[in-house]
Amino acid sequence: MAESGLGEWYRSIPPVTRCWFTGSVVVPVLERLSLVSGRSLVLWAEPFFYRFQIWRPITACLFYPMGFHYLIQLYFLYSYSSNLERDFFGRTADYVFMLFFNWICTVIVGFVIGMPILFVPLVLTVVYVWAQLNKDQIVTFWFGMTFKACYLPWALLIFNYILRNSIVDELVGIFVGHMYYFLMFKYPQDFGGRTFLSTPGFLTRIFPPKRGGVSGFGVRPTSRRPQAEEPGRGWGRGYFWGQGQRLGDN
């Protein structure tokens, strides 16, 4: 019965999030069992450019030393990525493009500042996008603290500073997540600018829309321009770690 329940839970995860979640479990476990070396997984410029170890930008986003902080980040990945993929992005291709854009930007920043492990920054990009698309939702943090979702990334930054005495990962995640949100939503809607980001056609061909499904994005964030009307919100509560209720439950 337990195996059946675990299998049902695993199959219920949206496909893109399920692949990301699986890789983020398998790679650290392989390293923990000493089947692969952690030094061969992280992002280093010299092996990547001169030894053609082209897997490093991918494994650097999947690998993180196992421990309490790793489990928290894995929970964030599952919860917020599942919520975005299932409830906001109408097409798998659109969500894949968001993750691809965030991954490319995170890898570039990682090379520039010499950041070897990119798991936390990439997860934070998804948390940031979710927080901006649900900015007026009330989330519950540790010890019953409640605040609007737009402050969640900054609360995580403070929490991780207390926990690990470092905020570089969180700052990179917030920066990259804001780049995507600004270019995809804020600049076109609030400032009337052009849309710089759009899902490439090849991704739509690889991940075709389901027959009878929703095309394009789901509920877009409210525009602040005067002529825009206030849309209805289709999001549920945004509960944080340890509340016993999944994101998106009503």
C-alpha cells in the first residue's frame, strides 16, 4: 500500500517538474554513495572549456550536498515548480522555456562569479517567479509568521543567511528570476514595451499542446496600466514548509 501511494504521488507530479525532481535526487545520491565524484559535477570553467566536460552546467544545477538544507530546497522545487507548471503555464513548452532561460542565465552568472553549485539559485528563480505571480497571496513562514508572497524570496534570503551565513545563492536566484519576470510580464504589461521573450517553435514541436488543453499561459499577473481590468485569480493558498497543505489547495 505504501509503495502504491508513493507511486501515485510520484506520477501526480507534472512531467517537467518530475524530471527535474528526479535528477535532483539521483545525482546527489550517486555522489553520496561515492559512485561519482562531486568534483566532476560542479561548474568549473577550465574543465568545461578546455576538457569539454559539457555536462557540468547541467549537473551543477542538480547536485547539492545532502543534508537539512538540501531537503528544504528539494521541497521548494517540488512545491513551487509543480504549482507553476500545473496551474499557471498552459503548455509544457512554455514552462520548459522558462526553466531553460533561467538555467542559461544562472549558468552564465555562475561562470562570471565562480559559483560551482547552481542548485539553490535555480530553485530560487522558480520561487521568485511564483512569488511575483502570486504577490498578494498570504504565505505562512516558520513559527507561524505570515506575509504576502512577494516577500517570500527575501524571507528565504534572511533565513538562509542565518542558517548558512551566505546570501550569494539567493541573490543570484532572485536576480535571474526577476530578469525573466520583468522581460516576460512586467515590461510588456506595466510599461507597454515589446515582449522580448517567447517560446521558440522547436519547443512547441517537441512538447505539443495536449488536445483540448489550454494554449499559451494561464492566468497572467495583473497589469498596473490604467486600461487593464482586474482579472479573477485562480490561485489557491500559498502555504510554506511544514503546513501540511500543498500549494494550490483551496
